[in-house]
Amino acid sequence: MIKIPNISDAEWEVMKICWLSAPCSANEIVKALEQSTHWKPNTIKTLIGRLVKKGVLGFKEEGRSYSYYPLITEEECIKAESKSFLTRVFGGALKPMLVTFLKDEKLSPAEIEELKLLLEKRED
Amino acid sequence: MIKIPNISDAEWEVMKICWLSAPCSANEIVKALEQSTHWKPNTIKTLIGRLVKKGVLGFKEEGRSYSYYPLITEEECIKAESKSFLTRVFGGALKPMLVTFLKDEKLSPAEIEELKLLLEKRED
DNA sequence: AATCATCAATTACACATGTAAACTTAATTG
DNA sequence: CAATTAAGTTTACATGTGTAATTGATGATT
């Protein structure tokens, strides 16, 4: 079980693009993030480089351009980050956390239905 | 609506003690955290000082000792951190987040029952 | 060959965070 | 009263993160 490195807020944004469109070039990531953030290309490239250094992203050289791909799945990163959040903010207690979110955020009737089914499945 | 400053992981630990037993002296915080962490008293005092600087903790002088109290409620901090987490990791989508947690973590039958009720209440 | 464009790598710098020692001052103890 | 202890403040230093410029190398174009 490999230890998942800490991924910073900014790095999450980069990873999200990569998980969505891997493999992708730095240019593609830059293009995507320039739209959603006000980061300069150099900023984004630094973030890419740091993720590579952390072992979260890998790359394959294609000519003079690199093709980047995730070394850790989105699911795994989400799981690790979720666990960390749950522990830090709720001391590991799931129910109070769920109650907090259910109180504060919006859900459609279909989503509520689906969650109820999921809870019922958890009773088995 | 005051902007809640970012509270680091270590600072969360300090705040949790304070929310639990406010008002409290630095010594009380130190005693509590020495048990649950391997931090030196100086470390904990620094964290306290930073929280004061961030405007998250206030204090009242009592002799040469300070009595610390939270300037932001636990609920508010949890809400802010939860929102930030939801946005960063799930792009703001509540259902996928709930699904992830329900898949990965344990709940007692009573807790499941309670959550179902809460979901039903959300349907109204 | 010189120039330009493009790409990754290196460097820069400020601030935040983790961790804690050193310092200052006041109170307490012997 | 001197020495010690206790409490808060300041300083220290390494690493992480946000943000981005600069540098170096290579390929394409003129």
C-alpha cells in the first residue's frame, strides 16, 4: 500500500484535468486551466513538475513534448483526502459529518432517493 | 460575513481542545495535546500564537496567564472547511461525495436509520 | 547560419506551516 | 534576596505551497 503524497489545493486542480483527459500534454493542461483559473502557463508547469516529483504524475516523452498520465487514480486520491478530512475535522466520526453536509447542501429528489437506497444496502 | 482564515492541520488540533473547554489557559491546551500528540509545549504555544494572529482565537489576560477563547465557533469552521473540501475534491457535487463516504466507511444500524430519516426530512 | 518559437528545467521569492529553542519578564520558592 | 520556575513572546529553521520569471535546449523557419 503506497503512501499517497499530500496534494495541495492548486495541485488538485492540475490532477483533475489530468484524470479527465489523460494522457495529456502540458499544453493541454495549461489551456484547460488558463480558462478556469488566472494562472500563468509557467505557474501551471511548475505545478505539473511538482506533481511529477511527488510521484503522482508520470510522463512519456513524445518528441520534445511530454505526455503526462496519473500514477495514482482519482479514486485513490479522493479516498485518501476524504479520510484525512474526516479524521481532521470530525475526529473520524462519519455520521456527524454526513449530518453536517445534509443540513447545509442541496440535493435533488432523485439524489435523495439514490442515497436512501444506498443506505438500505448498507443495512444488509 | 467574515472570511474564515485557513486553519492548518496542526491548528485544528489546538482549536478542537479550545472548542471543547473554552475558556482555557495555554497550559491546559498544552496538557491536553501533550497526551494526544508528541508536540513540545513550545510548539503548541506557537500554534496558539498563530491562531491568535489569524483572529481565530482571542484571549483575556488573567494575571500573567492568558485565558483563551474561540472567536469563531466550531460549527462555522467545520462548515467552511467542509465547503472547501467539497469544492476542491468533488467540484461541489454533494452526491458523489456522500456515495464515496458511504462506500468506504462504517455506520451502525442506528446511524443508518437516523440518516434515512434526515434524508426523508430533506424531501419535504 | 541566424533567428524565432516552443518545450521542459531551473531559479526565484513570498508566505504558510511544522516543529521547537531561546529570550524576556513576572511570580514563586528556598 | 537570589535562584528557580512559569508564562508569553520572539526567533530559528526546514519544508511546503502559491505564483511566476528566467534559463537552456531543440526544432522550425527565414
